Amino acid sequence: MHDKWTSPELDSLLGSRTLTRRQVLVTSLATGFALAVQPVGAQTITTESDGLTAGEVKIPVADGEIPAYRAMPAKGGNFPVVLVVQEIFGVHEHIKDVCRRFAKQGYCAIAPELYARQGDVSKISDWKQIFAEVVSKVPDAQVMSDLDAAAAWAVKSSKGDQRRLAVTGFCWGGRITWLYAAHNRNLKAGVAWYGRLKGQATELQPKYPFDVVADIGAPVLGLYGGQDQGIPLDDVEAMRAALKAADKSSEIVVFPEAGHAFFADYRPSFRAEDAAAGWAACLAWFRQHGVVA
């Protein structure tokens, strides 16, 4: 295990860019659910924080500090660490709840607000506006650096075990999960929920998961919906074939009747049976690859 959490693979993955110093616009996490996803569904899951240490924290990053949500067992230590990567809606209540679910399983779970320098998406009602005004302006290099910083902070300040690092992410965060597995050689495993696999490259987001298959170091489990209108099954099958050709230990599971965001219990897209199966598969994947003893 290296003491330095940034890795030399960053240059080859994202190009030789340096992070420019930006003003942090979001200094505190949103309360409740993002405006764009309201009203939330009656089936929304709420995980209580009893027995946990849970709440907002500040993560020192390359150019200041950003807010994050952290949840871990109130007692004990040497916890496996899981980075929880947000959907396009930022670190709102659903992502916080996912952190608490992991904490109930014995993890130190941390979700940094990865749009902190670009803007607060919690008050924007239109998801297209969120993407155009904020998400499209978030550099992948910044995200990789912030996730490294969150992992380092979890070890230093939250009783995390640096040898047992995992990552999981949803939608936007699903794509990031694949990229992070190609970036951080300290990673044990990842689980990517319905993250885009191919797309139009931009200066700030130059690579998609399909482009970095050869660089993926940690085993990733991809969880996808067969009815997802935004991620063609052809892309899923192409990614599966590329992983096999590269002799990677990653796998992809497709839930035939599920659409996009089938794990998002607060949205109409939620499919309880598939979400439960995906969650069980996620936990089993982390156990299988040594994140949890």
C-alpha cells in the first residue's frame, strides 16, 4: 500500500492536466432530497443512524476543502472504507441513506460532494439544467483527486483500513466508479450501478469506461437494467466483451426488466426486487474481493 493516494495512472487516464484552484461554491450539504427529484415516493427507504456515527464532515482536497457525508459504526475501528459516488443530484438524502446502509454493514462510508466547485444542484428543478450548468463542467481529473482525498481522510480521521478500499456509484457515479478503478491501484473492488459506458468525449471528461478497460486494476461489478433507455444493451455487451478480451476479473449483471435508476427507492424507476438483488450482489462482491473479511 502506498502512502501517497494519487497515482501515476492519472496522467495516462485523463491527460497531463493540473487542477486549477477553484472557489468552493458548496460549503455544506443539501438537507433532504434534491428539488429535481421531488416529490419523493412513498416507498422511500430511511435507514436510522442508531449505533452509527453519521453526519457531515469536511474533506481537505487539493485546493481547499469540500463537504462530505460520513457514516460508520459508533464503536470499533479498522473499518473497510467505501466511497459512495453520487448521482447527478449531488449528495442529497438518498446518498446519505446509502452511506448509513453501508455503515450498518460495518463500513466507513463516505460520500464527498463532487460538484462543490461547480455549483449547488440541490436547488435546481430541471435535470437537464443540472447537467448543462453543473455536471458537464466537472473535470474528471478533479473527481479522481477528490476521491483520493476522501479515501485518505477516511483512513486518517475515520478509523478506516487503507488496505480495504472500495467504491460504488450510481448513474453519473457509475461511470466514475469504472474510471476510478482504472485510476487508483489501492482499490480492492468497485460496484458500478447503471453508469454510462460510452459517450462523447470532452476536454473535461475525455474518457468513458469502454476507453479505459485495459487500465482497470480492481475488479468491478456492473449492475445494469435491460430496459434502460439511456444505456443501450449493445454498449453493455461491448463492455462485457472488452473486459473478457482484456482478461479482467470484472463482471456485468443485467436485470432484464429493470430500467435506469432501479435502485433509487425515492423515484418511480425503483424496482424493489431488483434493487434488493443488486444490493446483495454488491455486498457479496466486496466480500469476495477482500474488502470485508
